[in-house]
Amino acid sequence: MAPVAITLAADAPTLSAANTGFMLICSALVLIMTPGLAFFYGGMVRVKSTLNMLMMSFISMGIITILWVLYGFSMAFGTDSGSIVGWSSDFVGLTGIGKVELWDGYTIPIYVFAVFQLMFAIITPALISGALADRVKFTAWSLFIALWATVVYFPVAHWVWGTGGWAFELGVIDFAGGTAVHINAGAAALGVILVIGKRVGFKKDPMRPHSLPLVMLGAGLLWFGWFGFNAGSWLGNDDGVGALMFVNTQVATAAAMLAWLAYEKIRHGAFTTLGAASGAVAGLVAITPSGGAVSPLGAIAVGAIAGVLCAMAVGLKYKFGYDDSLDVVGVHLVGGVVGSLLVGFFATGGGQSDVAGLFYGGGLDQFWKQCAGVFGVLAYSLVASAVLAFLIDKTIGMRVPEDVEVAGIDQEEHAETAYDFSGAGGGAARTTAPGPGPVPGTANKKVDA
């Protein structure tokens, strides 16, 4: 028995300082995506809702972090129970984990894996916020994401990535979150907006982005952080798969941006900055589940297809009458579905696994597995999110009053405005004494910027 014991000891993973450092950097890159998302969404709304949009992302960094430490990590990655949810008492409060104790089968500490996955848990509910711009109470939103993470995200993360989860055991390929993050968030957004309804003036009043430079800044930060999101999901750099994912992330994003711009030039006659930013995000979304399985040429195809289909999908809200304010459904849900299903066609069998798609001689077996993962997550998130929104709406109320929405949610919910022009100059000098200031809570009540 001694030779066997020696062999097992030699084969046991040991802590890798290189992989650990890499994963800590990737974790920081994923975290910066949430402020990037805040800027991206914040620039797309009207002036009067800018701060609220920023805060809807930032609050996720606070709430989800605490829940993840208390029980979220245990639910997502603890010992499986019925292929639905995990639980490990050692993970509750992160109290039973040694500082150099390794994540099973890898060369990084459990703490590092936990904090990397935390960043995914933070940004996923923040993605939903873009569909709800202008009209949701901040307290209701905060309660919603706490409940949604508990009821939806933590279990779905276990389904997709946790050992024993039904999608994981079925063989659904989701390298970095096409189902667990983007389809999950996009379906949730659709479920909530079907409950809370449209913005005042939807399809009647102009609701253009107030700051396209802010949108482009946010898109750039998302693109930058997404390299950590995607390449880091292999949890190390020992076999080249992370490098493949890094390359494919860049390639697919570029292809999607160009495809979106080409589509809108043909359809609308112009290349817009909003289209460039949205196309890039669509490509990032689509390559997230598929990038470890496809070649760079396959990544071009995935990005181009997603760019066109997402550009087409954002107009569906006007046709069907659902108010997806900032196109979360059109970009994240559709992009996630496209990227996940295309694995069944473009997987080469030479990337993260030997699974090949239809175009590489693998038949449709993987495609049907992808369908099961996609539509299972979509259906659960849609229904569960709608139920949560309905319950909150019937108790504390989800929406701000109509007059607050018209005047601007920033002043009422946060007692601030995004831009202060009082000291900008350029006007006539004041020659009379100023009158009394506005009554608190009434500033900007008649302004619809």
C-alpha cells in the first residue's frame, strides 16, 4: 500500500502562488465591472435618475457581500442536496475554512475561490436594475435583491457550477455565467417588469441617454473587467484554457460590436456610440458561456451572431409593450441564450473538454443539453422573480409615486442630484437678495430632464 500512498501524495494539488495571485487579480477585475455597469446604466438614463441608477448597482456590493459570507457561498458551493442546492456548515460565515485550505481539485485556497465567486454574485442582481430605471423604490429594490439572491441566484449557481447540481451533472457547458448570470438576470428583469409595469410616458416621451460619454466609459470598464470574469473562471493558468478564453473574449466582443454597428447602419442609417457600447456588451455576454469551448474563428461567429440578434431584440419591447428600460432583456437574456446554445454547434472538442458540437462532428447531443440548461434557468428565474416582485409590491410597494417618477427619483430617494450647475457661471449677475430656498423634497418637482 505504501507506493499507492506515495503516488496519491505526489498527485495531490499543492498551493500555487502564481494561480492564487492571478485569481486575486481576476477577482478585483470582476468587482470593477459593477461600478462599470453603474456608469454604463447611469449614462443611459435621463439626468433625473442618474444617481438612483448608480446606487442600484453599488448597493449590491454591500448587500450581496454580507449574504454571501453568511450563507450564500454555502448554498451555492456546499455539499449537494437533491441536485437543487448546496449546504456546508464550514462555509457558513466562512468560519470553518483554513487560510491555506485548497478548493477541491485546484491549487488556490477556498477563500480565493469564494471571493472570486462573490464578485459574480454581486454583479448578477445589479444587471437586473437596468430594466427598472426611473420607477422603483430604493428600499424595495434593496429588499428584492436580498431575496432574489437567496431564492434564485444561490441555488442557480449551484445548479450550474456546484458539484451535484442538476445542470452540472447533465453536462451543460457554462464557462463563466451565460446561464447562471446573464440568462438568470435577463429572465428576472422580464419577470419584474411584467409585474411593475411601464414608466410614465413610455413610447410617448423622449427617454434618451443623458451622457453617452458615461455610457462609453462604463462599457470600457466592463470590457476590461470581463477578462477577469472570463479567463479567471478556469481557476488557474496551467493548461492554456484560460488563455484561450482571454483571446476569445476579445475576439467575440470586437465581432459583436462591428456586427451591431453594421446592422444599425443598414437599418437606421448611422453608426451610433450607444450601438457600439451595446454591441460590445452583447459580445461579452455571448462569449461568456462558450469561450472555453470554441476556437477564435468560432468566437467571431458567436460574437457576430449575437451582435445582430441582440440589436434586433432590443426593439421587441416596443412591439410587445414591455418596458425594458435599458435593454437588459434584449442584451443579457438574448445574448446569454445565443451564446449558450451556440456551444452545441461551435464547440471544437479541443478546449475546456473533448465535447464537440454539431459543426465538429459531435451531433446535436450537446445542443440539447444546452437547451435544458438555458430554458430551465430561464423559466425558474422568470417565475420566481415575478413572484418576489409581486409580494414586495403588495406589501411595501415596488414603485415610487407617479409625481416622484415624473419629477425625478434622485431627489426623492437620495436627496441629491447628479449635477450641480449652480456655480457654473454664465448667467446675469444677481442684483437682488435671494429668496428662501426650496422646501426639502420639492426641488426639481416640475423638471422632466
